[in-house]
Amino acid sequence: MLSDRSIAVTVGLLLLACGFGAARAAEAGESAKKIDGAQLYRRQCAPCHGVSGKGDGPDATIFAAPPRDLREGFLQKYTSEELVRRVLDGRALDLALDPPALRAQAAAVEDLVAYLKRLPSIDWRAIEPGWELYVDRCEMCHGPAGQAGAMLPPGVKPPRDLADPAYQRSLTNDALTIAVRHGRKHMPALVPRLSQADAQSITKFVRLLSPGFALYERYCANCHGEEGRGVPAVGDAIRVPSVLFDRSYFAHRDSEQLRTAVWHMLAEQKPVMPHFRYGLTEAEATAIVEYLKTSEK
């Protein structure tokens, strides 16, 4: 039977955000026409609102009342400009959680703690090129965190979970790079084929994938940033959380102290629908709104 403390941890995780982590930042001057609004929606909004916007995303079950169905006339009530403002600056909406659903997710706490402890040792300069290539070439099928994407291309069967620790152990780096370039079993080769250097870059990013990575991106990255040091600047706005997951933070904390600190920090939070002033540019928010309105037709 799960302890009250374990349930409290899970509640805390869910209070941080309902959405799949911060989008990979676009250049501030980039126009909305060059931004993939569908991809941003899938990452930021679909976990709660669902692939089709009907409030039936995979995270919807943790709430006593489901997220808003965006297809029931909501989009027609506002202009595109008003919807963009709601995405970026809208009032945070209180959300009631469903305790039985939370209990089912309590086991994920250890995965998140393990990933947090990895953050200071990650060579982000080496990871970034592969992450960008992964988003461009792999994410459509494998999803942002290595788990099957929500909207697979026609005829593509759900691929294996790249974040599965057993799968990660089953391949050497060389074998994984070969799979990226040439395909493996049911995975077709990428066309156009990646160079050896690009495939090796993707391999470095794929090695970062884990259940803890998926949880961190979903519940923590919007506030703490992907490196655990806060969300980068968007325009003139900078958001730095009071807790930075850097080497100094972990230097004097063992695993139990880390759990206790996380429990204490998160227990004070309140579940709300997040808004994205610090995670999206206005152009990205506009791209999401345009995608939603276009896909309704």
C-alpha cells in the first residue's frame, strides 16, 4: 500500500504543470509561419487537452473534472489575438485532482529523483545538436521523450519505447548509431539518410532518454528549464526558480534528503492550468492558435 508521503510526492509533481515541458526555444524574431504549431500543440497542450483538443489527453485522467474540450465552441468565442493572450497571460485555472488516479502514478517518483541527480553531469553542449536533429527527424514517430508520438504518420505502427532502460541496455552506441542511419527491424531508414556525425549526435541525445527524463520534461521543465537552472530568456522575460538543480544543490544532499526537499517544495504548490509566458514566444503561441483554428475546418 502506498504511503501518504508517496502520494504527496506525486501530487507535488502534478502541481508543477500539466503539459509536456517547455518547447525547444525558437529565435525571438522567427515568424509564426516558420513554426510548427501542430508539433508545439502536441508537446505543450495535447497531454491534457488531447490530440484532437477534446480534453481527453493521457494526463486528463488525473483530474476530477476533465480539461476543457476546445472543440465545443471555445475557439470561436475569441479572436486569434485574444487566444494568444490567454495562452501567454491567461489566469491560472484551479484544477481538482483525482486521488485514486494519483496513487497509480506514485511509483514514478523514483524515476524523477534519479533523473534530477543526473542533471548536473549532463554535457548539454554535446546534447543540444542531437536534440535538435531528433526533434526534426525522429520526434514525429518516437515522441518528444522517446515514447510513441501521439500522431503517427499514416501506416506507421507504434515504435518501441526508446526510454525503456532495458532497450537502452540492449544496444551499444555503435549499434544505436547504425539503427539511426540504416533502420532496424521494423524501423525504416531515415530519408534522406543522416551523416555518420549527425547519427552519432542523435545517439548522444537518445542516451539521455529515460522514464525520469519524460517526467521531468512533463512536470518540471516549464519552470526549472531543461538544464535545471531556470527557463531561458524569452524576449525581456527571465524566470529563475528559487531552486537550481546544479552541483552545489546536490553536493550536500543524499537521496533521502533530495526526496524530502522535493516533497516539501511541491506540497505547497496548487494545481493550476499553466500558461506559457516563460516557455513560449508570442510567435509560437500564435502558431498553436493558428493550428487549432485551421485543424477545426
